[in-house]
Amino acid sequence: MNINKKSPGSDLERSARIKADFSLLSVTLIWGFAFVVQRYAAPQVGVFLFNGLRFTLGALALVPVVFVHQSKGSGLPGINRKNIGYVILAGCLLFAGAALQQAGLIYTTAGNAGFITGLYVIFVPLIMALVLHQKPRPVIWIAAGMAVTGLYLLSASGSMQPNIGDGYVLISSLIWSLHVILTGWLVVRMDVKQFAIGQYLFCALFSVIVSLSIGGKTLVDMRGAWWAIIFTGVVSVAIGYTLLASAQRIAPPSDTAIILSIEAVFAALFGWLLLDEYLTSIQILGCGIILSGMLLSQSHLLRKESHA
């Protein structure tokens, strides 16, 4: 499974890559705020019903977009018998990653969860190198190390106290890594919007089935959390994950993972603005290191842009 993208050569390719990177930054902004919303909803909303509802809403929100742009087409096939298995697999990974992360947020702190989730900046290039035999650029390893260091400093100034929730989030981070890699491979082979709707619906289906089988929360129990479901369904899922899939048509998985680590910075920023959470000087240093790692990972683009 070859998922390498072409290295940016022409001005047109560099421009497309820069636009993809800005799309990824937009995703981190959305998810950074959504992290605060999910942390609020986690203790009072059943994990599987919450995810079932928000991913269903995310899929439904995209249906009108597909109809509006259907006449234009993407030049790529939609969901068919040849690729339906991959779409189901993506939905399974999305289901498992979202469920484990949401369950972990019940037992662990936002700081711990933010750091552990961000470990996919290491997992993605590691999986690509060991399993797919595709070695990322050497600078990616340095940038990934900087991102992990910054994430550690940002998570409660590095004073983590591991618990069972951290284990859930760690497994979810591995699953997110696989999802990033699989998405990067699929979105250059099929229509992005149809792929997005397909994986959301399968994720929602699995979530609702599990929720009904374990007798979790009911719709009545969730009256106070509808705003969180609507926000995460429309903004975090429909807009965020679809932007991610579109950007991954251009950006390689390793670079994508490093840019997505900025999510932790935005999560800390919104926690400071909305929840009166205090950022220490060490945490601010961590934010700076993460940003530096992201810029380093894209230094080849910046250099070529400055010499253009």
C-alpha cells in the first residue's frame, strides 16, 4: 500500500500543499475547541450513544453538500463494491478511536488525554517505516520528537499521574494513527465527501448497536448535552473530519500527524479563555516547542516559497 504523496515541485504543487496545511490547521482549531466540549460531555453522556448521534448528524450534514456538488464530480469513483470494505474499515477505526478517547476522558484529565492522543506524531511515521517500509524525511523524526516534548510540557507542566483512562486514550492514539494512514491512502482513490459520509455512517451504526446492547444512556438522559452533540456533529465531525480527509489528498500522513499536534495548543488556549485554566511558563514553553516542530516539518515548503 503506497501512500506517499509527490514531493512539492512546481509552484502549483507548493500552493496546493500550503492550502492543505492551512486546512489541517483549521482542523486543529476546531478540534481544540471540541476537546473542551467533549470533556464537558464525557461524564454525563453515554460514550456510544453520544458518538452514534454526533456521527449520524455529521453524515446528514454532508448529504446536501454531496447533492449540490454532484454535477461537478471529483474525477474519482464514489463508494462501490471494490472500495466498500475499506470504507467499513475506516468506520471501524473511527468508531474504536472515538469510543476509547471519549471513555478515557471520563477517567483522566484533559492534560493527560491531550498529551497521549498527540503521541500519534510518533506512531504514524513509526508504523509507516516498520510496517509499510516507507521512511519519512529525517527532519520528520526531529519534528515529531519536538512535538512529543512540547505535548509533555503542555500536559499539566509534565506532571502526569497515569490511570486507566490514560490506557484507553493510548490505545485510541494508536487507532487514530492507523486511521490517518488509511485515510491518506483512500482519499486519492475515491470521492472525499462520499468516503466521509460512508465512514461516519458506519461509525454511527456500530456506536448505536453497542449502546443498545449494553443498555446505556437514553435520549431523555441527554437533554442537557444536545448543544454538545450538535456542535461536535456538525462542526467537529462534518467539517473537521472532512477537511482532514480533503487535506490528506495532498499532505503526507507523517506531516499531517505533526500539524494535528497543534490541536493540544488550541485546547489549552480555549481552556484558558473559557474555563479559566491557568497556563504556567512551562506549558507556554511546550506550546512554543510544538509550534516550532510543526514549522520544522514544513521547512522545505517555507524555504521554496521564500526563494520563489
